[in-house]
Amino acid sequence: MASLKKSGGITCLLIGKFKPMKDFKKSVWNITLLLSVLWLFGCSKGNSDTGSADDFKITGISANATSNKDGFVNANPRQLSITLTFSDAIDPKTVDGNIQLKDNSNTKLALNISYDTGAKTIHVSPADVLGSYTNYSFVIWPNIKSADGTPLFSGKTYSITTSVDSTDKFTRIPYDDLLTLVQRQTFNYFWDFGHPTSGMARERSSSGDVVTTGGTGFGIMAMIVAIERGFISRQEGLDRIQKIVNFLDNKCTKYHGAFSHWINGATGATVPFSQYDDGADLVETSYMFQALLTVQQYFSKPVDAESQLRSQIDRLWRAVEWTWFQKDGEKALYWHWSANYGWKMNMKITGWNEALIVYVLAASSPTYPISKDVYTEGWARYGSITNGRTFYQYLLPLGEDYGGPLFFSHYSFLGLNPKKLKDTYADYWMQNRNHSLINYNYCITNPKSYAGYSADCWGLTASDEKDGYAAHSPTNDNGTITPTAALSAMPYTPDESKKALEFFYYKLGDKIWKNYGFAEAFNLSQGWYSDQYLAIDEGPIILMIENYRSGLLWNTFMSSPYVVNGLGLLGFTTS
């Protein structure tokens, strides 16, 4: 056996036992070869990974005054300054191309490079502004040489992650003007991008002829806001809503009075949402009638056009067979029914989620009303709907831990006013406010350390993400922030939502503020910004901001005598 020992730069061979004499010549040859290899690669300067004192090497690095790390975070994208210190003076002719800053696509960025006197220290900065919350690689290749021609002992790669570009992307305006701007520009999705034949809202900005029932309901309510805010005239709003209602009445396929989730906006034919979901969608239908009952109350003038619209809505409203959706008399409502597949989807509407409005409207029906025990058993599950635990010091009356995605506190409450709304199971203002604050505090705590999460950048709800669509929440979080989450929470969290709005607009506006308001979502850890808009996320921004500002939709919907009767039947109090 043999072992190697390094001492004083000279490598020695310690021989424990020789093989028999007949192998002696062969052993001498192997030893001689080994000594030669060790001499060439180790003797003159040693063979440790860090090199000896004679190596030309990097002795220090700092980025924005943070020193000697393999990675740097929260670098200012406008003021990144990197300082490299070497053991010996550098030959500047060998630096070009051997110090690189690369983005995620491996593209090399232009750099400004300067040298201190003596050329042992290099200062490096990007020639252009870097992206916010973007990952970069800073690479030093070993091709750099010292002034006496010695190559760099070892190259090195450092990771650098930027923070937000804190400069304002748009001129500051009064906050009230900003709210109006956001409502107006978001409204353009429903007004300018509405389907030309039906007037209904396209499902998303890339869906062509596919329009959505629930999203159109949100858009109809947005038209009322637009009239009140002066974006369109009352007559323009009336004309567009009449167009939509006529299409629903005369063109759309109906299933026991209910509409499908997706509709062909040119023909009225059902567009299947999935294989077995090719018929009635009771939740989407409820979002539509939340809007139509609001319209019925808003267009209350004793003129022919408004009177005819009210009557047409009333006929559609009375035609919905809510009790049919109890699936052969069960004490629960079911989400879907198909003429082709019957109840195959088999999805019972149970709480807590976004569908409280379904039971409220089903109880409000003048023709097919459900009884209170359908609500008690089907929705509330005899009290199993309750939570009662505390998260971030906020009591959560209902639903899953941490509250789930924030749209639970939006969709049913675009018209249904949670202020003073109570029943056996909850105070609904407390429910929605605390749900929002739990979501907000989770983002501040940021247990998964995602880029950007803060008191200014928060809001988890269902939306697009980089590789698909998901219901984001504190228990299903991948770093995706959706503007509608914090903005639609404005009635519940006005101060926290204001911070988010100003951050989204002034700081990230160059990335996410576009023709129809804020784009769907973004993920700063992934450097991803959506280029899509979804009707169901655009609408609540307009409506909940308005409910915060004036209570318009809440006051109008809650004035419907149908709704008053339905809430009373289910045991709700509103004062």
C-alpha cells in the first residue's frame, strides 16, 4: 500500500510494503510516473482548491456595500454597483468579455467598468436599468490575467436578485382621481371589448366568441357604475344592457331557466366548460341575476324603455327553476345540470365559498323558492361551515383555515351588502374583513420568502399563473399576486388596499398597467407578468371600489323586494 503526503511544496511517496521482487521494475516505473504528474500539477504552487499565496485570485466582492457573499439580494435595479478586489494588479486588456452580467435568458448585458489606482480593484455597474425583482448571474471567467501574465486561479459565478425599481412610473395624482382612473380604464374591458353581437363580456382577452355568464353579470353592474361616474351616458348604458338582455332572452339556450357558464357570443349556443359541463351552471346564473336585479332597481324611471327592460328581466327571473336544482328534492342545491349527462357533474353547492348568493337568490325567487332547511342543510351543513379559529390574531368565523382565496369575499358581495349582515353562523362584515386581513398579513409574513411580498404588494386569489390557472391562497401559494385580490378588498381594508393600488400603479405600472387596467396577475420571483385579462377578475375591481366609495351596488341590489324577502326567509338580519 502507498499513501501520499504533501510537505513544503514537495510531494513525497511513503511506501508501506513492496510487492515481490519480480514486480520491482514495474513499481519503480509507476512511482516515477506518479511523481512526474504530481510535480507538474501540484508542486510549484500547491494543489488546494483555494490556491496558495502565490495564486492570482479574487480576494473580495461587494454589491451595494454588502460584502463577500455568493449571492446578493434586494439590489437596487437603478443603482447596482459591484466592486471586485484581486490579489494582484490586473491586465485590463484581459477583462473585456471575461466579466459578464447575464439575465435569465443568458443574455449578456452591457457594463461600465473602471479601475482603482494600481488596478487591483474593479468597479462594475450595468449600463442600463435592470428589471425589478429579476435574477441575474454575475460571472468572472478565469481568462482574466494579472499584469505579469498569470491567469486567474479560479472563476466564480455570483447570483444577484434585484428589488423593486422604486421610481414612479407615472405622475402622482390625487388618490380619488386614481380610483376613478382605475375604474374607467378597467371598465373599457366590458365596454370596448364586449362581444359585438351579444354585448356580453368575453371570458378573457383571448377567448374570441366565447363569452361568460358570470363575468357578463359583473360587467352589467359595472355599466351602472360607469353611468354614475360619467364614463358613459344613461342612455348608452341602457342600450347596451338591453342588447345583452335581449340576447339572453331570445338567443341563449336555457336549462330550466338557468344559463350555461360559457356561451357563443355570436349565436347563443352553449360552449361546454368541460366534458360533462355542457348545460346549466347555477352559480354563474346567480352572478347574472345579482346584476339583473340590480339593473331592475336602478332603471326605475316610468319611461317605456326602462319599464320594458324591468319587465323582461322579471320574466327571465321568474323562469329560473331553483327547486329543480335540488336534484330530485334533496335539501341542497347542485351546481350543474346537463340535458346530455343529467347530474353527472354531481357538485353540491356547499359553504363556505363564493356561492352564498346562490342560496340568497334561490330563497328570493317568487316562483320556485327554496325553503330555509335547504340552506341549513345544503349550504351551512348544520353549522359545519364555521371555523372559529384565529389567524394572525384575526378570528375567522367561516370556511377553511386562513380563509381561502379572496374571491370568496367578493363575488357574492358585489350586490349583497355584508355590512350588518348576520345569521346564525356569522357576522359577514367580520368574515370578509378578517379574511382580507389574514390574506394581507400572510403576505407580509411571507413564510415562503417570495419576491415582492410586503404591506404594499399583497393579494392571493384565483387567477392565471405562469403555467396555468390556480386558486391561490395562504395554503396554496406559489408567489403569484393578483391585483383584483387586494383592490376588490377595498371596502374591507381601505388603507391596506390603498397601499397595494399605489404600488401596483406607480411602481409596477410599466409592467402591469395596460389598456384594460391591471393585467391579470404577476409573479415577481419568476419575473412573470400576465398579458391577459379575465372578466371575473376585472369586474370586482370596478364594483368593490365603487362600494367602498359610495355603496352604489350594495344599496341598489339590497333595495330589491325579492332580495329582502329571500334574506328574511333564510333568517338573515341586516340592521
